[in-house]
Amino acid sequence: MTTGQKPHPIETSVEWLAAAALASATCWSVWALTALPVAAVAGAIVTAIVSKLILAAIGRSSTQAIAAAFVPVAFEEATFADELLLDDPLISIDPDSRVVRLFERPDATPGELVTRISDFLGERAAPVSAQVPEYSPVDASAALHAALANIRASLR
């Protein structure tokens, strides 16, 4: 909230709720100590008014202090050629640049798209495309066993 604006209704509600909570605690305490309902109500009213005034004063001073403390600084243009500014766009990118193609996926074939759509819809359709080459991992268990044997031999 800035100076000169009306406070938001939620802010006003929270201030009254805080004052009411303190007033009800005061009311209960005075009634428990004195057993006089009139004294309890008077204590609650005084506490509610005082706490609301204190909250209003605290709220006003903090918003004025924040608004007065902020002074914008003038932005100067970059004077060095090697500076990288966040608003400096890349002019041209090479088509075979690794940065651009780092996360690029190969385009799906029409047959793969049909298969994906039918799987999504819960239908089972025969793949339209020709044979898709399957990836078969290389069996490197022999090389792994040899490397482990070399490690064991070097530790002895």
C-alpha cells in the first residue's frame, strides 16, 4: 500500500481481527480476576481501541518509511564491448550450433505418430511405418569382469 491510497479490505479485516483477539483475551483475563462483567467489557473496549490505534500507526509509519527510502538509480549504457547484458539478443546463430541442437529430438515419423495416438486413445493399431530399428545394448560383461579382475590384482 502506498501513501494516499485506501487500504485493502483484507488489511483492514486483519487489523480488526488482531485487535479483537487481544481485546477478547483482555476481557477474559479481567473477568477471571475481578468477576465483574462491566469491568471485563470496559477492559475489552479500551484494549480494542488502543490496539487498533497502535496497529494503524505502525502500518502508516512502515509504508511511509519504505516509500521514502527508495531512490531509483539511473541506468547507464554499457561502455565495454565484452559485457554480456541480459537484454542483448543473439543476432545470428549458426545452423549447426551445438547449443541450439543440444536438446533437439528427431522428428517422429507418421507411423510413430499414429502409434502414439492410438496408444493414447487406448486402441491397439498395427504400426504404419516400416520396421523401426531396435536398439540393442552391447554386452560388456566380459570387459567389466576383466576390469574388476585388474582392480583386484592391483590392490593385492
